[in-house]
Amino acid sequence: MKKYYMHICALFICSLAFYACEEDKVDHSTTLTPFDYISGDFSVTINPQDEVDYFTLKWEPSSAADYSKVGYQVLFIKEGGDFNTPGYTITPDNKGFVDTLNLSHKQLNVIAELCGIKQNTTAKLLWKVMASNGVERLFKDTYRSITVTRPNGFAQIPEAIYLYGSATLAGENINNALLMQKSSVIEETVQPSGTTYTVKSLNGVFDIFTTFSAGTYIFVSNTTKVHRSFYIQNGKIEEGINPVITPAESAKPYRIRLNFNTSEANVYEITAVDFWDVTTKTVIGNMTYQNNGIWKISNYVVPVARASEYKFRLTQKESSSGAENYTFWGSNAKQASNPTEPIQASYYYTYNYDVDSGFAYRYSTEQRSTAQETKKADISLYMTGSQYHVQLQMLTE
């Protein structure tokens, strides 16, 4: 009996050894299978306003020997670049576990910009796929190309813009940099019920009224250590650190307007700010520049009749061409109304709408029946801060 049990144990041990050998024959490697591109080369003229059309990059799937899931990343470079240091890398949808990448015009514009393709130029964008299951990576040894034609304008528009430099009130300390205002316009909408006027913020357009002196200036996207820098060259916004010499030889009021959608930059000297009577369409007073985008007229005799309306006319001279033009600033209401107590701060907000009538303010909350009654007032135009506005202070006799 003892010998019988010994035979049984020996058989059992041999069986274990046999199964262990069979187990060793299973492929536990994570080798990835080669794959090829399905999409070919193509060309595109980028239109960032097109939100309908998409461009599809497609390739064959790769598989892992151990049947683990395979994900993908797509690498981009400008022709002549190096895929070891790609200009941009993107993971497709579904955390990369799909063999397709869809790109909008806007996304393609951003990728082209990050890879070094300049505005208003045509160049080749090269793309390559990398497959991975988390353990092994396999780079396709070839690539495909997209010939892109970029429009004017920045693909990555900064959320904010600051101004500083020796020519500015901020000086050369970036921590004191002046925040530019996001520009807005009054938009007219015609409906069967009537015409409405609303204030619309302009994405990527920035404005500032400030004092320039002799010296240099530059723009930054924020005041932290990590920021983008911009400068003006030949009427265009360029990215980089290149402080520009101001056109001012002494302290004068200037307006700077930057449009990152088109890369256009305008620098104007403000040569006059006039107090404008809307009813007669004439200048009824000249305002004096104080500093930092503020103009004021003091002890001005104003009519307090209900129908008396006013706004402001600015004369600006383009620094590069010397051309002068007028720009009108007033309220956002086409039909002026008397301010009502308690007067809301928004009543005195001021916006650019270049017509010489309408969109005006009135002097008094009182309902006057005669235009002969007058009072003295200090009137200030604040083209500074987060919201341009008017300050009207009636003086006691």
C-alpha cells in the first residue's frame, strides 16, 4: 500500500511539472503590431470662423500580444522639425483608445501656431502616430502631411493684456503693469417689435487710454513669471520680447488698440476731447487732460432742461500715418432719458458708437420745462479702469 501511494504522488508531481511547462508556452509579451495610415496628405486654408467642417486623421489599429488595450497619441511638427521634440501632441477622443482624430479649423490653427507656422503663410504640418498599451510604445516610422494656409490673427488669444515699460505710468516694474480693457461695441438688432441696442464684448480686442512719455513699452498676458510677451511692429502685433520706443517725446495722452483676431495694432495720440451738445451737434466745451486716461471740465455752465443732452467727441491722431479722425463716446441708449433717483452707476457708463447724435446723457433728474435755467458742474470722463464712465457733479451756488 505504501508503494502504491508513492506512485500516486509521483504521478501528481509529474502532472504539475507538465502543466507548468505548458503554461510557460503562453505568450505574455506586450509586443505591438505594426500599423499604417489610412489618411493621405491634404491641403487646407484655415478659417477659424468655420465651426462646421472637421478634418479627420485616421490610421489602422495596432494590437498587443497580450490583448491589452492600445491607445494612441498624434504628434505634430512643422516641416523641418524633429518628432523627438514635437510642437504639439494630442490624445484622440475616448482617452486615446480610438484610431481616429477629428480636428476643427480652430484646433488646426492652434496646432499650426504652436508648431511655428506664422500667420498669413502657407507651410507643411507633419503628423505621426504613437501607439501604446502602457508598457510598450510603437512609433510609426513614417508620417503624413497637411499643407496649411493660416489667416492673419493669433490662434491662441490671450485672456488679458497688460502694458508696462519706461514710457508708461507703470514704469519698468511688471507688477505695476496697466490692465487694458476688453473692448466692446454697441450692437444694433432689428426685430419686428423694434430695434434694440446691446453692449457686446469683443473677444481678443483690447483698449487703453493712458499717458505716454519718452521711453519704451511692451505688452504681457499676465504679471506672473510665466507669461507671453507682445510688441508692435509696422502696425502689427508680434509675439516676443522687443520693447518699442514710444512716439511721445513728452507726457501726452494716448490710446492703444490691439486686435489679436487680425493682429492689427493702432497707437493714437488723443489731441482733443470735446464736450458735445447732441441737440445742436456742436462743441460746447473743451476738456482738460488730467492723467491716466481722465479728462475734466470744471465749473461748466450747463442747462438743466429735460431736453438738453450731451456726449463726448475725441480727436485721435494715428501715430504712424498722422491721420486724424473723430470718435464719439456716450451712453448705450439711443434715446436719452433723465437719470432717475437713485442714479445707477451704469447710467454713466460710456461706450464708443460713432454717430454724432443719440446715445447721450442728460444733466438732471429734474423735469424742467424751460431751457433757460442753468447750473454749474464739474464733468469728468474716465477712460480708465474696468469700465469707462462719466462723472457729473453739480456744484452748489
